Amino acid sequence: MDPVIVVGGGPVGLTLALALARYEVPVTVLDESPDEAGLPHERRLARTVVLRPDTAALLERLGCVTSEGTRWAGWRTLRRRTEVARIPFAPPGGAGKAVEPAEFEDAEDTEEHPGDEGRAGPAAEPSPLHLPQHALTRELRAALAGEADVRVVHDSRVALLRQDSSGVTAHTRGDNDGDNHTVWRGSYLIGCDGARSVIRKLLGARFPGRTAVERYAVAALRAELPWPGEAVLHRSPPRGDEVTARPLPDGVWRLDWPLPPDGGLVTPDALLARVGDSLAAWCGEAPAYELLDTGVYAVHHRLARRWRCGRAFLAGDAAHLLGALGTQGLDEGLLDAENLAWKLALAWHHGASEALLDSYQAERREAVAARLRTADRMLPAVRGEGGWRTVRRTLVPGAARSHDALLTEGHLGHGLLGAPAVHSRTPLLPAAPPASSVLVGTAVGAPVVDVPVTAPDGSEVWLRDRLGGDLLVVLVAPGTGVWERRHWLGAGLMPGLAAAVSALPTAAELLVAEGYPGADAHTVLMVRPDGRLVAALAGVRAAELYACADAARGGAAGGTGAPAEAVRTGAASPDEATSEATANR
């Protein structure tokens, strides 16, 4: 069978290629950029990414070593001269698990509260991972270098696409090729080629949205600040403007200042003044610092109408743009890759139903759309006239939370702005809940909680470390940890459950857990390869387990996608071409 073609050699495309390689799917990556010799020119310390703990764990499972990143010791929210909240994070490798973020104090009319400390949550939670984007790209390329079935082709711009019932044909042209084209054949093709995606345009997928919903000035500098290793959001500081400071290794910090919406020019002197004001507000007077990089960037909000067209898909910035109020567009792009990889792998090895392939758009587009709707609804209140008093009246009336908390949620991956989506309307669930369904601490369609588990071979691991392979079936059996494996492997529910798992319509791994939040003894959990809960059942119900596994794979393979019309540059219908041009103005 032909390899999968990934168009775009950025973090999303490389992550998708690496995930497919782990499923033993051959991949061809077509990248417009020159070869790795050009990478040193892309080093930008003012261009960094913040990855939620689960997304960072995905990279680790794929073998991507993020050595240039840092895990924060905590997050502080300041308003004027007062610390209103502090959220501690578990040290790298620590056992802290996610908890609700700290409550925010109401400091509406106070200037200072000497001795008033922000209240932290009851336990340290995992920290996000903060690293330069060029370092992430380099380390993903290094991980791919060891994959024999992955070919990365640089200086390759896709100029033409054709689809048929068995695959996709892509024609590429390099900068120096003139009219010469190279032809590539793939079973599927994924456009991960960024905001100006050629693949999206060739597919005729419209890309409506809003331009420059927020603008930021950015500086990367080396300095000693009062909170080593901690990230800081400072609202209404006594000097200067609102600023976020996020640490990197070796005493480097990235500072971001929201800019007025008028689009005015930010001069070097004005940016240096912002640096001086912020450092002086924190340190009494501006300490010595080394300015490493600067920049100005705009945040756009756009969402492609279609993420799938036959055998072609969109992912990352080619499918969506977001980033206002601390949300992370690249983090969402990596979740696209995780969601799509196991589905394409199943299709490549065994064939797939339309439901399975359509579920990528149904799940991920809805998740990003919800994020965009929330950010768009909150933006006028948070950034507009009236400030945090407005956001309290219009969004959370009567609550003690402010827009400070909303911004923190966006930055840290909590709440409506940042928490992982729940795929409650996915087509990969049974038509009706199984009769033996029970409620546990995780909603169906949500990411499972990480708990220790034991495999039938006796190995002890964490549940989320087993993701990225087959379906997981987890039996909650308190007390198994105190017995030798040979005693419980053939006792109780295990023999019947093992037989039921071996009879499922798709490969699955059987695991045992001492406990799971909200689950009674003998609860059986079914978990997708991307960590989403399919079902929680009371006891072993072989027929119900089979139905859940069949739903999770989208039903029996009935073909790998309807034949699509040939798609070529300029071949979109007049109405669609007009809409596309309008959307990208």
C-alpha cells in the first residue's frame, strides 16, 4: 500500500509523521523549506510554544526529547502590587497530578494587601512545557531521522492534487525546477502546511474568521527576576502595561505585552521602554539584562469549513488559527495529529469506515470551534472598556473570579479556554449507552486520568504510557497489588475478561488497575489509543465490550473513502473560489 503523504515539515506535520511511524505506517513528508542547513537562521527565542502536560507527554511517548524546554515551578497572578493567586507545579518527574486551579481573590478596589498571599490548590499539578519552537522542530526531525519508513523531502511545493478511489497523487515543484514536476503517490494526504496552506486552497476549503483579534510585542531576554523558574501574569502593574513573563532555561525569559488594537507601529525605543518599565515594576529598578530577541505578532481566529475531502485532510494552522487570551494554537495542532494518527493507521493496515475517517473532523473541529467561540465571547469584556468588572458582570455574575483567572486558564490549559475537550458527540460511540454503563470520574469522550496499571505480563506502568497503540481495556480490581500475578491472573473476572478482549473486532490490550477515580471494584474501562474514554461498564459484558470496540473503530471497514473529483489549482467552483478569496483577504 502507498505511504501516507504529510505536506509540511513544521511541528504538526513532523509529529503526525512520527506518530504514524510508531504505527508502522510509511510516510513521505513534503516540505517547502530547504534542508536542515537552513535551520540556524530560524532560531528565535521570542517564538516559543507552551504545551499542556498531556501534549508534552505525547511527544515523550513518541521519543521526542525536549531538552531545551523548561517546566515551571509555579504560576503567579499579580494585580497592581498584589499577588492574587499562585499555582504550584510538581517538579519534573514528580508525582503531582492535575487539580483544580487556585481560587482567585476579589481585589477590585484594593491597591495593596501586605501579607496577603495567593491561595494555592491542595496539591501540585503537572507543569506545562515551555520551549522555543525551533528547538521542538529540530528535536522532532532528530526523532524522525531514526525511522526507516519516513522520508522527508525538502524544497517541495505541492502544485497539483488528484484523488481516486485508492489514493492521492501529488505533483510538487521546487524553487529551481521551473516547469518540472515530481509526482508522489500516497494512500492518504494531510495538509499541515500552515496558515497559508496550499493544500487547503487546492481542496477548495474556505477559511473564514477574524484577522488580528489581538496583537503582542515580545522580547526574549536574560535577567534575574524575583520568581526564578515561575511564570507570571501581571495585570495593571504600577509601571507600564500588562505583561506575561514565562521562563526558559539558562535564565532566559519571554515577555509578552498586549498591544492596543489600533495597529500602531511599535518602535525599538517603545519596546525597550516596555522592558524597562516591567523590570522596574518587579525589581524596584531595572536590573542589568541581555536582550536576545524581539518581535511583534498578531493573533488571528479562523476555522476551515472542511477538514476532510475524500482521502485528504487538514491539520494544525492549515485547519485553524487561534491564540487569543493565552490559548495555544500549536498545542491544538499536536492534538490534531494525535487524533488523526491512530485512525489513519487503522485505515492503512485494515481499512476504515467513513465514520472513522469523518470522526476526525467531527471531534477536532468541534473542539477548536468551542475554543474559538469562548475566546471571541470573552475578548470584548477582558480587553475592552470596563475591564474585569465587565467580565464579572457579563460572564460569571456573582462569582469572585476575574478576567485574571480567565487569562490564567487560557495559559495553563484549564476551564473553558484551555481544558481538554470532551468528545461527547463523536460518531465513535455506541448508538445508545450499554445497559451496564456506570458513571466514573471521567466523562465518556474525555481524556482518562493517569493511574498506575499492571499488564498481564506483570509489568507496572502508568495508564497514559500505554496510549498510542491498541485499544486499552482496564479492569479496576482493588487488592491485586498485594497478590502475586499468578494468583489473580486466573481468578475472578480475569479469565472471562481476557477471553472477551481476545474476541474484540480490533486489537486491544488488557490492563488491571488498583483503582480509578469514581470507579467501583470490577468496573471495566475501554480507552481509545488517544486516551479518550469509550465506556465504563459494570463487570464483564462480552457483547457490550464488543459493541463498544466496534463503535470505537467506526464499525466494519466499508471502503476507505468515496472517490473525490480531481482537485487542481484553480479547479474550485466559482462560488467556492470567490468565498476562498474573500476569506483570505
